[in-house]
Amino acid sequence: MKILLALFAFLSLMTTVHAEFRGAWIASVYNINFPSAPGLSPETQRAQAIRLLDAAKSAGLNAVLLQVRPESDALYASSLEPWSRYLTGTQGRSPGYDPLAFFVAEARKRGLAVHAWLNPYRAAANAGESRAANHISKQFPQYAYKIGSVLWMDPGAPQVRKHIVNVARDLAKRYDLAGVHLDDYFYPYPTNSGAVYPFPDDRTYAAYREAGGTLARADWRRDNVNTLVREIGAAVRSAKPGIVFGVSPFGIYTKGSPPDVKAGVDQYHDLFSDPVKWMREGWVDYLAPQLYWAEGGPQSFSSLLRWWRSQPVNPRGVPVWPGIAVDRMSSHGWPASEIAKQLALEQSVTPRGRGGFLLWNIGAIQKNTKGVVSVIR
């Protein structure tokens, strides 16, 4: 029996790596998807997990990306970080079981792969919430900054980066994961009005310069993120050969790329990260740019996907699996036909290579908003 289970897990991983990737994000931050509220009993949480996995299976998906580190915490048993408050209402309090282990076991029964999704630098979605004694913001308070209402760790602090890499390595080593995934939160997004938050990294930048560093601050910030991406990829692959590592950046790389897309925020200048470099250097096994716009508009889905998949941008042919915003059927009134259109475009935009997509988020699939399950399936 153990041999059969191991073979099944191996085949599930190979399907994820080599076949078309069909995944959905399961968000824990703000209790968006799982669990639906803090403080639910273990039995209720397990039942919710099963319903989410059944929904993924019914839609013909083959992978779920579970947010196991929403704010430098853990939806799994960790010696490095405290239990998430989204489980129990109190950071550091055990929910009485291991949610990630449960998801992995139940997903395997349904032929689904589980990828652990980490938010790298958010220390607290609400800086006013109490935090456990072993939280990273308590270990390195000098590198924890309040940006708006959010607590943010400094990407320029080597101690912070080392901690995050250790967390990713620990996950890959101890859980039967198909992949490890980072989202787009590296440096803070601008405000809704477009204003850029001043990021208080004067001390860490000064320390870098005093040690002989010569990069301008913007380039240094991008180099901080580059280093994190490179080191996490190396760490998880070393811990578990065959695991995949990917990132879901903001969907617009920089203004003018592509030229027919109207850009406000961009990944390169505003979030200080360079996903094109990650693909060109081979640091990621896939990229999942968040293409959360309708086809044919000023940020047209197909224009962006063609750009990300193009040979000049992606000469190695790293798989590009677009993030598709199924939640916008509710928030923006999209018809299900918009999702059908984008799924068809994903298959037609070349070079496709190992194609696939990620859906934000599984809530619309579980609710079958506007009959979207049949569209996806």
C-alpha cells in the first residue's frame, strides 16, 4: 500500500510538471477562502477543506495553491513561525490539527497536487493585531515597518531574507508538496490614488553602501528581490528534487511593455522586482503573471499574455500560466463568457509550451458563479 501511495504521489507530481497546469489559489488572508472564519472547530475546518478540494476536482483542475503563510505565520506545524490567527483568532494558538498535512492527504485522494503559497514580506495585514513572541517582527523589530495599516518586513535585511528562505526549505523538506509559490508582494503597492508609500529602508541601504555596494537604491531593491527568488528556488529544489518553484507577479512588467497596453502600476518600477530576469536566468520553473483584465480593453488579456510568452521576453520558454480573475464575475460583473474567452486564448497564444492557467480564486469555483464550473471543465 505504501508503495502504491508513493507511486500515486509521484505520478501526481509528474502530471503537474509536464501536463497542462490547471490550478486555483486558495486564500487564507482575511479568511477569504479557508477557513471561512477564525475560531472554527477542527471538524468544521476539515469539512471546508474537503468542499474546496471537491470543487477543484469537479472543475477539472489538477492543482491548488494553498496560502500557508499569509502574514509571516503558518497554516501548518512550524518550529520557525507561529500558527496563523486566521485559524483560531489568536496568532500562535494551535488549531488542533495540521491544515496543510490534511490538504495534502485529501488532495492526493482526488488526484490534485498541492503547492504551498507564501507571502514573502507581509508581517501583518493589520499592524494593530497582536503577534506571537516568535513572530519575525518580534525577532527583527528593527526591520518591521508600518506602511499604511500593514506591517512590512524589509527586503534589504539579509536576516529577514535568510529567515524566509529557511521557511521555504522547511516546507519543501517536510511536506509532500508539488511546488512552492510566491505572490507579488515584495515592496508595497502604491495607494489607490497612485501615490507611492515612502519605504523607510534608509538604514539597510546605508549599510549596503558602507559595505561597498554601488547600486542605486531602486536597483538595489530589485537586487534584494532577485536574491530572494534565486535563493528560494535553489533551497526548495535542494530539499526536494522535482519540486517546482514559481511566482505570480503583477501582470504588467513595465510601462511600454507591451506598447499597446495602458500601464499605471508596474512590477519593475513600483514593486521593485524583475520577473523577466527570473525567467531569463532560469530561477523559476514557471511564472503566473496576474492578468486580471478583460480581453480587448486598455490592458487586454491577450496582448499581455503574448508579451509574457514571447521569445524575446522569455527565451528559455519558461511556462507562463496566466492568472485569470474568475472573482471578477462578481466584483466587476464579468459574464462567464469572458472567462471562456480567456481560457481559449490561453490555449491559442503561442509559444505555449507547457500551457496552463491559475484561477483567482477558488471561491467562484466553489459557488459555481454564473455556471463557471462547466466553462472551466
